[in-house]
Amino acid sequence: MDVTGQTPPDGPADPAPEPRKAASIRDVAHVAGVSYQTVSRVINSHPNVREETRGRVEAAIETLGFRRNATAFALASGVTRSVTVLTSNTTLYGYAATLQGLEEAARAAGYALGVKLLTPEDDLDRTVSAAAATGGGLMVIGFDRLAASALDRVPENVPCAAVVEAPSHGRTPPRPAVWADDREAARAATAHLLELGHPTVHYVAIPTSVDTRHSEGPRAQGWRGALEAAGVTPPEPHGGRGWDARFGYDEGRRLARDPGVTAILCGNDDLALGVLRALHHAGRPVPGDVSVIGFDDAPHAGFVTPSLTTVRMDFQGLGRDAFALLRGQLENDHRPLAPTFAAPDLILRESTRGHAPRQ
């Protein structure tokens, strides 16, 4: 597991830019030529402020990019502190489990948690600005390109943290973030299938947060790296268009037609379920004819037939540690965060077996 600020093992990280100091209420008062008490009355919609004065204060707020400090406001007003989560999905296991970890940590710390669901039709600049205007911090679950784009749009002076895909070596996310080592986990899963005697491993990909015209996601990188390290030319990856079992089923039907396919790594467990069903319909028994590994260890993975070998990910731990990063900003506590979540583990079940070449 990595936390922003640590140097990736394969190369130096880009230097983080110096954060811009947020404007204070006294800065606004100075620019507007009023007292800070007057600024406080304006931002709290107090009626006893002249319109001309209100206009000057609002203009100064806009010029300075001032945002009310959520913690100070909570202490002064008794209003519960709040965090807004930006995410494009709340139902897929990885997203939902991360959100659960965030909610548990926020509740324990006395913060209210709101969720803004991002859609492709959103004006992201407007959406991010509206979420930031609530006065609290922002949390981004950035597993996909839409949420990653939203993270890029968060103003520098807005408290923000994120859970993201593992960054490419030498790169860091634009804001404080935590991530799991998906790349190493996929490498280990692929290496396990090769050790079982499979001549190669096919991959059914999930969508990724990176621009796929120029780069693969970390799970695809780990799969490809394990094959190349073993001297195996990676086959063309499949999928990358969706996350659910329907997409897995469609890709599984294509793979099932090729008798040379004996091992499949899937980008998540939902895709793996679809692949299992497609192989069953094609008369390709698992694990007798084809071995299949999923990713994430969703709750249903151990209860399908055959039970699914998969990579276990601690999404709740990611959510809790990401909230700790954000809370440090909101409460001006910038002590280094020590990660507490577990590394990904390969969970061996019934869907994989040693491979003997056909006679």
C-alpha cells in the first residue's frame, strides 16, 4: 500500500507543488474595506448588511477564492462538520466498500457524510464547485476516468483527499491519496496461473482511470509484466468497456471459442462471474478445462460454484485511511499517516487448478 508522499520503488516521484495558502476571513475584510465581523455576517446571510457593503464583500470573496473553513464554522455555529464524497458509482463492490469505510471513519469523528453521484452528463467544473461551496471537505473515489477528471478540477485551496488506482511509477495524484497495489496483486495472480502450468493467461479488463489510448491500468500492467517476465508474449487483452457480469459474459463467450484458452484473469469478481457462466454454457468446465481468477473478493465470490479464486482488497481500509488524510487537512493536523489496511492477498478457491497439456 502506498500513501502520497512516499517514493515509488521503481523511480522517484514528481515533486509535489507547494500548496497555495487559503485566503482567510481577515484577507476578505482587508480587500473589501470592512471588518471581519461584517464579512462573517455576509457569509452567514445576516440581514443587517447594506447591499453596497454586501456586494463589496462578495466581490472580494470571488477575487480571493475564499472558502469558509468547515471546522471553524462548526465550532462557532454548532453545525455538524461535513464531507462530500464525489463518486461515479455506489453499487459496485469496490466503490460501495470504500464508501462504507469512509462513512464509518467520518461517523466516528463526528462528521456528516454526503454523496454526490457523478454522471457523464455533468458539467464537472460546476459540480465540483457546488460540492466545495458547502464549506466542508471533498473526498473523491477516483477508480475511473470520470471521477479522476473531477479530482483534477478540485481547487487547490479546498481540503480534499482521494482513493485512486495505483499511479504509474514516478507519478503522484494531484491531491493527497491512498491506493492499493493493484499492479503487484495482478502480477502475483498471473504468476500463480503460470506456476500451475498454464502456457499463458488471458485478461478481461475493467475500465481504468487513465487515458487508455496511452496507458493501461495498473491491473493490466501487472498481468502484462508477469507474462513478459516469464518470457511469454501477452495475448491481446479483452474487455475494458464495463464492470459487470454482462460484460464478463460477452468476453467469456469469445474466449470460450478458443480451445487454447486455459487460464483467465478478470479485472473484478463481477466480470469473473460472467466469464464462469459463459464457459459453462460453452461446455468448458472450470477448473477442469479453464482456470479463472477474479479480483476484489466481493462477498459472493466464495459462494458461487465453483467458488472463485480471487485477489482480496481492503477497500474499507482504503476508505478509512483516505478520510484520515482529509481530516488532517480540516483540523490542521498534518502529521504523517501510517497506513493500517492490509496488502492484497490471493485467496485460493475452487476455480483454479494445475494444467496438464493435452495429449
